[in-house]
Amino acid sequence: MSGSANMEYKDIPLVGRLITAEDPSVIGENFQSLKNLRYKDSGLKGVQGMTKINTVAVANPKITAGIHFKKSQPAESHLLIQAFDSNSANPKIYDNTTAIPGMGNFTLLYTEDTSAEAGVFSHAPGEQIVFCDGKESLIWGGNEMRVAGFINYDETGATFSKDFTAQVTNILTTTGEVAVLASSATECAYYVGSTRPFKGYKPYIGTANTATATQVGYYWSGTAWTTVGAVTDGTLSAGKTLAVTGSVTFTDTKSIAKPRILNGVMLYWYKFVTSAPLTGSPTITYLTVDASIQTIKNLWDGALRPVLNCQRYVVASNDWKDYTTNIAEADFNNLVPESFMNLAGLPTTSSIYLGFPESQMGLWWKIGDEYNNTATATIQIAHYNGTGWTAVSGLVDDTKVSSKALARSGFSTWSAIAKGTEFKTTIGGEKLLYYYKVDFSATLAGTPLIDQVLGVASPYDPLPHKFPVFAQERLWLLDEVGDKRNTARCSSRHTTEVWDGEDTETFEFGDGSPLISGHGLLFFTSEGAKNMVTFQKWNDTYAIIGNTPQDWIQYVVSDNVGNVAKRTIQSLNITIPDSQTPNKQVLLWQSYYGIHMFAGDSPVLISHDISNYFDRSKSECITATKVWDSSAFVDTNNQEYHWMFYSGTSATPKELVYDFKRHKWFEMVRA
């Protein structure tokens, strides 16, 4: 070949890295552009393409968030997305139940508030998903959610009550691990309890009912048991309910059902009653509920609250008597008057006032052994409305036996009092508290001696938040948009429905500016493994270290590095060869200055090679009006962080990838 003698060959090893921040003339054997080529130990290799998972386009084309929600018991797969219409309005949540990488289509799961913003999904305790969009904090447990309570009872004569919760929440079918349903002479009745209102339940039938019968369902409205609507019984076979495994569905009750206490447990209780007694010794081996996606609820934590002030007032003699210390402890001794409150002969013109530091929706009465009321009388309870006393609604008195209140120890409960309708006051010149006025419809008889009175705190649902975090087996809600935006509130451990009590906490960070994001982190010190939850504002990063509210310590990590794009925060477990801690968890997010990595000490900038995208003097700089719209995901197999953002004044979408094994960036271009 002519001229070949003058040709020179140069070996180009292709071991450089992408550097867009410098002039091409000074980067040597590195790359100015590196698209769809992934690093390997010796050279480069092409990246794989993508596979469609839906055959029909989603009605709302602008997808802003997504998560793969997988459940193990029972097995479910849901690809959830939030998507806006072509005008960036009318957000909706869609669900694709086809197991990845199979092809299926998205169906509408939930229609959001029209003013909702681009939201964030998070996993949550108990195989659940949480989504926050600034207008609502939503939760969903899939098509079949774990039941929280199941009680088979005698509705007609109260001759039996069997709590089968443990039996119907496991999948064992051996003796003692299934619910064997008992019936009265006329019917079979059972309560089904859930941590949220539901629209159906699914009993897995072991032994079939052989009697012809149907069933009717009821929800607790706050004042009465109310029939559910439009029942479809999937367990019905040849006119026999509970004959086959299937779903019993009805009109959704998420906006009308209220919680109540049964057997000392607060849940959303429903009762189901058959039209005839069941035969054949029917059994339920497992049971789930279908609770539609809805706002996060708050239930009582089960801890009874002490009375801070107890006053008995006798109108006839204008006599006040303080019983606060008498009822504070369970220390009853009928020979020691200071150990009880004596209500014997209490006239109807007298009242008991019980004060608490927080609103209550129930009282627990502990009656001295055999020292109960014997007169026919009902209990009447009122709260202070700011000007006078208003009777509570939905009062249920479990101390009543044969129309005699305080005939036994038990709860007196009522519907939670709406915020803004109850106020603190003082009684007898004592402390400013939430007071409850207790009266009786008749003079009490016998020797009713009250050993102890405690309260059931009203659980008010959390307000809307903007960012959810699953860390330390708790759900954390960040940026309470209607109140303190610099707060993070955590649920009780292993729950998503208990937000008050000693196992919960609310933290405030810095000034009043909002929290943007957060994430859990496990890191190692000379003292061993440490659990941390991090929180970011625009310019600050904070952390909480510890495992419980009792040992949590709050720190400022950085006062100049924060997160400006909430959907860029991700965690990745990376491998560091020849290290004392070869496996390490790191967090990554986008700040004003670049992409930062955090491993438990100080945030470290890792975007030097692509710093031109954060340089306002460069035409390709991240689009100023879309800084907040960046997002990211991690590829755990390849140990990569994928950062997606808009570049330049034309807002060109870009995806840059950081390879943790080799500490290099490259670009992905998607078709």
C-alpha cells in the first residue's frame, strides 16, 4: 500500500476516564465524550439496551417517580409510577402488576389532588409503600394486606370469645394454627381488625362450611355499627358462605370508618355475621384485608396515660375533693382510703373531673375487687368546648353489666374529638388541662371503690408531608407542609400507624426552612456498627445516631452542603478491596455544587470531572429552572449511580453515570 512506510501506529489503551470539565487539549488519553460505553478492568464495553414492560402507553405521559413494590406474603409485584398529563397537571398513580421483565399495562390506582407536586415513593414497615406529594401522605399494602385482628365471638349470648389473630396471620395449617369457627344457636359472628379502613377481606378456607348461609358486614362509624354496602361474597358456593377461598368485597369505607377499642386493642374493627349457624367445623387458615391506597392513619399506641388532676365535686355542699393521688397507682386496699376514690352514694348532681395534658378518647377504670356499683346507671362523659361542656359522641362503656355502669373494670371510650372543638381549662384552680366531666344517670349504690383511672390518648392522623424515609424499621415523614417544615416525625418501630407515645419522636432541624430529603445509613467506627438517619436541607445536612428515642443524638453534619433535588438521594453498598471494611454503604445526592457522597463522616464531592455542568459560565450547565427536577437511581450489580438532569438553556435531558469500582463517569444515551 503506497505510503504505508510513512505511517506510524499508536496504541490507545482506552483506560482513561470521561472528563468534560477541562479543555480537550489538556485531558491526554482521557475522554471528552463517552456515550453508552461502560468501563471494565481492561478497556470499555457497550451497555445493554432497554426492554419495554408495557404495550399500551400510560394515559398520563410525564412520569416523575416510580418504585418496584414486591411482597413475599402473599407474593405480589407492583410497578408503581406517578405521572402527570402532557400539560404537567392532573397527577395520578398507576400500577403495573406484571412481573418484571414481562410485558403488561398500567392501570389507574389513585387520582391525586390536582395541586400535588412531583412526589416520592418509599418502602415502609410491614411490606407497605408510602408516597408523599406535598398534599397527601399516602400508604398502601398491596391487594392483600396483613390483618391485625380476628375474633370469633357470640353476638347473642356472650358465651364465648376466641381471639384467632395469631392463627390467621400465619400460613400454617397444623392443629392449633387455624381458626376453628364456633357458632351460636342462630349465627356465626366474628370481628376483623385492620390498621386502616378496608373494602374487603379474603379468608383462606381450610375446612368448608356445609350450612346454607349468607353473611352481612358492618363497620364502626364512630357512633354505631353500620352495614357495609354492595357486598360481593367470593366465598359463597351453592348458597353456603365460607365454603371456598375467595374475597368478600364491599363499598370502600376509607372515608367513613372510625377506629375503636376491642379487647384492649384500637383498630378499624368490622364485624361479620352469618344468617345461620355454620356446620362442618369450618376453619380459616389465613386471612388478609384489601385496604385501598389512602392517607396515613394514627392509632393509639396502647399505653394508658396518667390523670394529672382528679377532682370530685358535690353540688349540694359545694364541696371539692382531690383524688389525684388516690387513683394514680394500682394499689387498692379497702382499709386504706388514700388508695381509692369512693363513689358510694354519689348523687346525680355531682361530677368527677379528670384532667390530662393531651386530648383523650377513652378512660380505663380499675375497680377494687368486689367493690363495684350495683345501681342501674349509665355513665355520661363531656369535654370542654371553650365555653361549656359538650357530651362526647359514640360513647361505649365496657364497665357496664346489666345496665349498671362501673360494675367491673374496663374501658369507657368515645370518638376522637375534632381538633378546634376541644380546649384546655382549669378546674378548682388547678392546672390548665384537657378535662373530662363524668356524671351518672342515677345515684351509685353498693361500694364502688375506684382503684385507678387512666386515659386513652386521641390519635390524630399525621398532616401531609413531602418526603418519606424508611430507616431503623420505622417510617419517617419529613417537611410537614402545614406546620413546621423543618421537622422529621418517626413512627413507632415496625409500624406505620403509631405516631404518638414513648417510642416515637419529632425532631426539628436548624431554622424554619424545609427539609428536602433523608435516608438511613449504616456505618462503622472503632466502636463497631452505627445506625444513622440523615436529613438534608438546601444547604445543610444533619444526622441522628442511635437506635431508639432514648439514645438518639442529633448532629450537624455540614452547614454548607445540602440537597437541592430530593429525588437524587440514593444509597449504594460498595466494595472496597483491601479495606478493613470492604463492604460499605454510601449515600449520594445533588447539592448546589455537584454530586456528593456521604459515608458517615463528611460529604465528599465526586463530580470534579463533570464540574462544567455546575459552572454557571458554561452553556451546558444544569438548567437553572430545573435544578430541583433532577433524579437518580443506582445499579447495584454494576455499582453505579445514575444521575439524570437537564442541561443548558434548552433543557436537554442527560444521564451521567458514576462507576464506583473505578471512580469514573460516563454518559448514557437512551433511545
